[in-house]
Amino acid sequence: MQQPGEVDLVNCTKSFGETLAVDGINLKIPAGTYCCLLGPSGCGKTTILRMIAGHETPTSGEVRIDGENVVGLPPGRRGTAMMFQDYALFPHLTCVDNVAFNLKASGVPKPKRREQAHEMLARVQMAAFADRVPAQLSGGQKQRIALARALITNPRVLLLDEPLSALDEFLRLQMRGELRRMQRDLGITFVHVTHTQPEAIALADLVVVMDHGHIEQAASAQEVYTKPLTAYVARFMGGQNVLAGCVSAVFNGVVVLDLPERGRVEFPAIDPVPRTGATVHISVRRDRIHLAKQTVGESVNAVSGRVRAIEYQGAWVKVTLEGAGGEDFVVNLPDSEFFADPVNFGDAVRAHWSAGDVHPLSGGAGRSDRPYASGQN
């Protein structure tokens, strides 16, 4: 295998007529990284993938691979390979000939290309299916053939356009583990487009959360999930409640935030310390919150409401409160904690948490006003 490639997008913009798909983004993907471009439909993530591949040309800016600006180079000279969402297998060719096709187009002699294709089929555990045609394969098997066909060109960067979207849930979980294992074994750079939050968290070294052609946050999966920059990222990634209020005081290293109709939040001040009167957004992880069956009590770092929904999730139970302010408040309780003293639909309860579990959102509300389609709701 070739050495992994570093991908660097510099002030990249892409317009389709009057539609701005990608708006002046800057993104560096280190060599050997598994990167997931994550966001809702129409956010620009697939356009970025296609600009890296050479299937779209930036309106302005540069696409660099290992420091070389590849804008204007054809896809075959970029050191990249692309695995398409629909796999794009040739229905009349056997698996081995599908995998060998790109080598045939490059003029590799038949014995050599078939030898390499058989080796690649063995690597993706499909050697026994070499003589079958795509119609004789399952969805997961087709995906392995498409992956082998992309990898046989010895790319520096492998580009994957929603490769798991056509699979059922069981196979999707199995195949994302296979993708991660293969990326680690090969050591090359993977750039993977997805709209599914759990998929990005499970796979990526670098998660790039996008909206409206902009990068909202680019960081490790853990950082994006636990320390979102904006309310948009917190809501889109799921697992967080977002609250907004007005700073009423800052004293002794503590910020006091008044929530309209929802009480008060206190949390340790971090730089930059907000000024009194400023509007501040915060998030609180749903799995760091506890429930009490009475609404009377300490109003600091707590909200009250009635139970609107209860969903059993196996290891935990999702309890949704319909509280003041119009936005649902969600608590993810361990199943043992919930069933030790369960609540029922319509119960008035109080959700409470510790000051240390409050995360200030430095970017405020974020850019998007679209609905949030969280995969972890």
C-alpha cells in the first residue's frame, strides 16, 4: 500500500449558479486519519468529497494532497479512489472482473490484474465469491466488492460517499467495524461522508460537523460529543440538552445564569468570562442528569416539568419532560436507576445536575435554523 495522503482544503468555495454549496472552508485532514464529514442533507459534505476526488472543481480556493494543489488534475492522477453510495458495480461482470476493472483501464495485463484482484478479494474476505456477479450478492457483500475495487488502485486517500446507508441496521453495525479495522490495517487516509451521528462517533479520528456550507466544528469524536462549540452542534450530535439564559452575576469564579421560566444555572467561569447581561447558551449531557419525583426543592441547576414520553433503550431509559420554554428536556437514566423508582406519563418531576456538568457553548446559538435530525435522540 502507498503512504497515506494529507488533505488540505484552503479557502474552498463551490457555487452551483446562485446556490453556495461550500463557503470558503479551511480544513486539514492529517495523513492516516479516518475523517467523517457529518451533517444534514444539503450541508455541502458530498460536494467537498467530490472536490477532493476531482469530480467537481472549486469555484475558488485550493485542494491540496500532500502539499500539491490538485485542482485541475483528473481523478486518476490525484492518488485518490472513491467508493460510491450505490457501489456502481458492473452487473454483467464477475466480482473479480469488477475489482480488476480499474487496472484494465490502466493497461495492466490480464494475468497480473486478475492476480491482484484475487489478492484484494482475499483481503476483504470475498475470495469465495470471485466468480459471482453482483445480483448474486447481499448488500454487505456488494459493499466489500466496491471497497476492493477502490483499494486496488493503491490510493493515498480513500473517499467514501455514505457507504453504509443502503444496509440494514445489523449489517451496518458489522460493516462499520470492518471499515475501521481495514483503515487501521491499511494505514491510508479515509474521508467518509455520513449524516448519521453514531456512525461518525464510532469511526472517526476527526469529525467535521457541517451546516449550510460551513464547518461548525472539527475535532475528535469525543470532543465534538462532549464539548460542542455551538447549540447547533450540541443538538445535532444528540445526547445534550441546550439551555439559554441571561448572565445575572459573576462572582468567585462562578457564572449565574437566569433561565426564562426555568430557574437558575450556576457553573464555573472559564475564559472568556461572560459579562453581566449577556445571553449565554449552555449544554448539559442527558446522561449526567437525575430525576426527583417532586418539583419543590433547589432551583439551581434544575428544571421542572411533566413526563411527556418514556422510551426503554435497554441499558438506559429516555425520559422526556415537557417543560417551560417550549423545548423538550431529555434525561437518559441508567435502567437500574429508572426501575428502582420509576416515573409515569404525566408525573411532575424535577431534573437536576451538578455545576461541573454544565458546558458553556462558546459559539452561541450557531448558524442553522433548520430542524435538528439527531441520531441520538
